Amino acid sequence: MLLVLGRLLTELNHKVLLIDSTMAQSVQGYLPYATSGSGIQEFEGMDVAYGYINGMQLERGLTQPLIETDYDIMLLDTDHTQFVAGKEISSYEKRVWCWDGRRTSLHRNEDLLLRLCLHEAATPLLFYRMLSPALMGTLSEWRLDTRTRQLQWEETEFQFPLDERDAAVDLDNQHHSRIQLRGLSGAYKQNLLTMLQQLCECDSKAARKAWSSVRKRNRMW
């Protein structure tokens, strides 16, 4: 999902750094020459960093020190507190709380927010909520029953319905090391365009144009 978002951003002429700082390191499954450990690769017009647990490790992995002007947008995926400390999370312009619908994931996310010390924040932080997969007729009114009250939720929610077409495209992209948009469901497309507009302050016309351009450019003959 973040790779698709990053690809759309590159189509909008943004220089993008995508960082997978999760325990699973699943982004490596999409890269053509991912090595074990850590690395930074150019992929589909963006730079993708993987295997870095904290920012200091990432700095050492870059060819030169990271400065604000190097990238227009940084997309970070993490499920621990090593890369983002509680005091730093407020400096991120947009924050998304992700959930797969499982009860254990709900508890882990709640514990993570507490370890980030968000309950000690001076003012509540705004988060978007994302549910993937979102099953029809299930968890229609899902909410985070968190022990911290220093969170506020954005009105817009991202809910990606479970669709075998999206799963098939995702697997195909992994095996071919590419970002192909053809075959994705209409719901998936609409959610990605909404994310593009909400998270990256892109208008709907530019978002649709970027999607159409990427979809046509990656067409296989």
C-alpha cells in the first residue's frame, strides 16, 4: 500500500523516501535485488530503505547525511518505538493508526501508543484510522478502546474491503518486482486516492491524473 502511495507521489514529481522499519520487513518481498540485513534501493522512482531499526542506523546507511531538502516526503512504516520516540511523533505532519481487525493487533497497537508516552502529551495528537482488511458487515463501528485519552481521530477513515482481485495484483507485483495498478478493485483505488489527498494535500484532479498515468505507463504488452 505504501509502495503504491509512494509511486503516485513520484508521478506528482515528489522526491520520496519510503522506510520499512517494521519487524516483518515485508517491503523486501517487492524489491528486485533486496539483500539480507539492511539497504537502500531505488524502486519505481522512489528510494526504499529497509532493515533499519532506528534513525541513526538509517543515517549510516545513506551515502551522505540526511537533510530536509533531500526528500519532499518521507513515508515511514514502523511497529515499535525505536525509530520514533514519543516526543518526536508530534513532528510528523500526518499519522495513521493501522489495524488488521484482529483482537491481538488491537492490544499490541494500544500498548505501542502507551510506550510512545502519548498519554503524557501536552495536547492531543491527531491520527487517521486505517482498517485493512475491512470485512463487510463486521466491525462496522470499530473504535480504539485505548487507555490514553491524548488521541484525537481524523474524520476520514481508510477502510480497505477484502477483495481477491487486490490480493492477486499484490502477489503479482511481488513476483515481478513492480507496481502494477491494473486489476485493482474500485474500492482499493478510491481509498488510495483518498489517502493521497488527505495525507499529501493533493487535490482530487491531480490524484486521479497520477493514478491514470501510472496505470497506463506500467501496462504490459
